[in-house]
Amino acid sequence: MASAQPRFSLGSDNHSGVHPQVWAAMSQLSQSHAPSYGSDPLTEKVTTDLKKHLGANASIHFVFNGTAANVLCLQTLLKSYEAVICAETAHLHLDECGAPEKNIGCKVLTVPTSDGKIAPEQIEKFLIRGGDQHYAQPRLVTLTQPTEYGTVYSLDELRRWRQFTREHNLLLHIDGARLIYAAHALNCSLHDLTGGLEIDALSLGGTKNGLLFGEAVVIYNSTASASTKFYRKQMMQLPSKMRFLSSQFNELINKELWREITTHGYDLAKYLGAQLEGFSEISITQKIQANSVFARLPRQWVKPLRENVFFYVWDEATFEVRLMISYDVTREDIDFFIGEIERIRELHKTVVKQ
Ligand SMILES: Cc1ncc(COP(=O)(O)O)c(C=O)c1O
């Protein structure tokens, strides 16, 4: 964050606090003792209830963070000589410090993208050397839904991926750090995007969606899922006070807090996008389908703007920025940000005239 204490942050949904409903549930839990490592009654109940949203054959394992969730999914499904295919913008490829490569030994093969999404035809070139002992064997496709650009694969696109991966003996994983926003955008259930699609594995996000911490690894392949709990422990991701993780997912998913959070995040992102479109100097670079807005700003506006509202420059070459809405950002915050843009534009005009 910038040193001058910005008023609030559009930098990431990781920057927010904890949703009060989640905090209250955790606080309530803190009044009593319970068995550890997931053998407490609450975790058992929450896991059973989560299957109603994710699929009856879902095997659910809570972990501390999103990188671990991705790595544990891959660890469960891949051998070290196999390769994972993803978009060149995938968090798993760009922002996990080589964790999949280090932990599994697998190769990551990337595909170019301009909006974060990839299509089956793009990976055909990797499949030609199947069976060749000199080549890391493509085995799993991972899609980020919504993508790192806040765009959303349609249900048809996902079905095409499922069909293609089946035809080519590939597994399908979804990095759903913000999956709840895709369900909102597509007006479908979480089940439609997971168990209903018959994917092989899912990283289901919590931290970015108002939780204190925690993600869920969901494995659908029953043979493979028998190993997940052992790998989780080896990866040092088995939380002893598990009930504090499961209670958060209970609020977010089972009690459907996700609907309130996504409606708010999406509506405010659209509102912000509409306001930005009023400035001829700004261009929106991606469709707004989740809780983020990507826009190109005049370079000289970025530094003064960030003094009061923090955000990230996504592309240093073009000054494309990412503006992301957390559950607690308000319409007044957005109006303040727009006011700041107006102020800085005027200031800049004056400076240029002098
Ligand atoms: C799409 C996506 N996947 C995975 C992660 C990893 O989460 P963590 O930082 O908790 O490891 C992030 C974090 O920003 C993300 O945006």
C-alpha cells in the first residue's frame, strides 16, 4: 500500500476485513471447546451441507490459502512427469512462485489470451506428443473462473471444455478463487459450475469473498480423492482448529451469504465502470462480469490518485489498472474515487495550461 494511508483500497478483495456475519459466527464458536483436525460435529455437518451446493460426490478439504488449494488439487491428480495447461495469465502460473512446479514437479504449459479465457483449439498443439517419453505429458487443464481479468466462461464454453478434455483423456480443474461471482454473472447455481459439469477438481475461494482466511479443495475423482488428506498434511495445510474454517464456509456458502456479496460487488463494479466511461481519457479494457474493472488511465493521474485510494497498475507498459470491489466498499467510496479523478484531471489541465 502507498505510504500516505489511502482512504480505502480498490487494490484487491484481499485488502478488506472480515464480513461481520462471518466474524460473528467465528466469535460464537470461540465460546466452547471442540475436537480438532476436522473431527468436530460442525465441520462434519458443514461438509455434508456443502455437498448440496457442490455435488454429492464432492470430497472437501479445507486449507489455509489459495495457492495451497491449487497445489493440493494438482498434487492429488498429477504425476511429476505430467503437465498442466493454463492461460498465460493464470495465477497458478504467474503468481504462485513456482509452487506447483516445486511441489509436484509438473510442467506448466501456457496458452496466450487477451481476456483471461482460453479455448480448446489452442491446446491441440500440446497433445501431439502424447506418449513420447521426451515430453512432459499433458494431463490437466486448469481454468480460472472468473478469470484474472474478471471475465467469465459461459456454461456453453465450460461444457465444450469438459467434452474436449474427456475426448483427449485430460482432467479439468477450476481455480475458483472467486467462483461465486461466476455463479452470479451466469445466474446459475454453484452446482451448475462444479459437480453439475462433472469437473475433476475445484479450488473454492473464501478469503477474497469476505472470509478471514481459508479455501476449500474439492475433488470429484473418487479414486484420487483418497490421497488428498495425506497430501494436505504433508503440505502442512491441515488446520487443527478446523471448525473456524468450516464455520466461515457455512456462512458464505450454506447460508448463502455469497449472494449478497456478489450482488454488491458486481453492481458496484458496473457502477464504477459506467462512471469511468464518462471520461474521454479513460478506456475500459475488459468486460465487467465480476467484481473488478480493468481500465487504462492517463499515466500522470495514477500517482496522485493512489494517494487517497489504493489500486494496482496491472500493466506498467500501458497503464492499465485493476480496480477491485471488496464486500465493504460503498457507493460513496466509488463517488469519492470519481471525485478524485475529476479533481486530478482539472489540476492536470491547469498545470498543462500554465
Ligand atoms: C485466481 C486466484 N487463484 C489463486 C489465488 C491464490 O490465493 P493465495 O494468495 O491465498 O495463495 C489468487 C490470489 O490472488 C487468485 O487471484
